[in-house]
Amino acid sequence: MSKLGKRLIRAADEALAIARGEADSTTYRVHVPADLNVRAIRKRTKLSQSEFSAKFGIPPGTLRDWEQKRKVPDRAARVLLVVIDKEPEAVKRALSHV
């Protein structure tokens, strides 16, 4: 097998371990996107701005500023937005028990 083939197989094995929760978190880095389309994320949830704000604990004015690109979400907010985009129900469940 070629060097590239071996690297691809190793990468796939590592990705599978991460997905299963079996990976050592010190061996990989989390990618947090620098730029997000906040409006598109909200639209995919099929929620209005006020509904999205209430459900996910984001002040309406902040959400509006992000969507209109007057302000950029900080790193922690971008992480939350990515999780909302990928697993909105998990975030709703987590926040409903707080």
C-alpha cells in the first residue's frame, strides 16, 4: 500500500475513534470555524429570531447583530452555533435541564 493510502486509513481510523468517543482528546484538535452564516444556521432550525434566541439563550439583539454581520460571534459562541447546526435537539435537551 502507498504512503498516502496508509495515511488515509490511519485518518479514517482516528475519525471513527473520535466519533465513538474512544479517542484520547490530547491527540486531536477541534476545528472552530472563523466565519459562520448565523442566519443560515437559524433558518435550518426553522425558528424565527425570537424563537431561536429563547430556545438557545442568545439575546435577540446579539443574534440580530450576528445575522447582519455587525458583530462576529466569539469562539465559544461559534462552538455553540456549530453544535446547534449539527445537533439542535441535543442542545435543546442540555439546556432544558439547567
